[in-house]
Amino acid sequence: MRQAKLFELNGLIAGIDEAGRGPLAGPVAAAAVILHPDRPIVGLRDSKKLSAERRDALADEIQTRALAWSVAWADPAEIDALNILAATLLAMRRAILGLSVAPGSVKVDGNRLPNLSFGARRVAGEAIVGGDAKVAEISAASIIAKTTRDRMMVELDRIYPCYEFARHKGYGTEVHRARLREFGPCREHRFTFAPLRTAS
């Protein structure tokens, strides 16, 4: 606790970003990353602008060199119950709670902040549109969220091979929509999303 307070006083920032708001299936994932001041990581940028190989390499480096990192998610049932925005903010809050070091503040990609009240303590927060291209901590969180969610979709592909989740990661591609027409949805689909309302 004393160590966490020290880091807080040092003004350490946790970057927060999500992956998977748009797909028709699978969780929405969020990551929180506090970079180590003495262990810089070269090449951090928006995960969407990196090749899969480069993302994976940077994810490994972030997990090794960051001061703290955490990843969390909200599953399709939670997305359907809450709506995708609320589920995304919930996943972000869970990621913050998963950090082993208490941040002094958080910077979140986008225009909305999750609930930053934790008991009697409230963490300062800033929402930054395009933050994954502007703030190194958010870029790192973007990479961790994206690579983690992609791996989760590969695992789901092994359970539900008929949908080819490993190929499209749950997004509404032509292949995915064709598989939905052929097989109908499974429990990993988001039934409140428009294409699923008529497929179930």
C-alpha cells in the first residue's frame, strides 16, 4: 500500500484502450498500462496501424517492460444486457482494478471515461479522442487489448469452428455473415446487434 501511494505521488499515468466494440461476436476487451519511466519501449503506436507480427512482438515487450499492465473484458451477455458503450466502460474499469500499481491518473482513448471512483478514492481521468496515436500509454493499452482479444477469438474458433472466428475475429465480414445464415448464432454472438436480431 505504501508503494502504491508512492507511485501515485509520482504521478504515474495509466493508459486505457479497448478492442472489439464493433464485432458481432466475442467480448469487448480493455487494457490498462502504466509504462516504466526507466524502461522505454520503441515503436508504440495505434495497434490498428501495426502488422499482426509487430503487434505481437510489442505486446510481449510491453508485458515484460511496463511497470504494470492489466487486461479485462465484458462478455457478449453483458454487452446485450448493458449496451456496448456501458460494457466497454465496465471492461475499462475492470482493467484499472486489475493493475498491481495504483495510477495517479488515467488517460482513456475516446470521448468517455469509465467510473473512476474506487471506494473513498477517485482517480483523475482524461478522455482523448485519437489518444492511441498521441499518448504512449494509450498506444500500449491499444496493443495489449487488441492482441489479447484476437487470441481469445482464436480460442473461440476451436470451440465453434463453423464460424471461422480466427479468420475475422467476430467482425461482420461476408464470411461471418454467410456462416450466420448457414448455422445461426451461438452464445458468443451479440444478439442485440442489428444483424443478429433477424438471425436468431
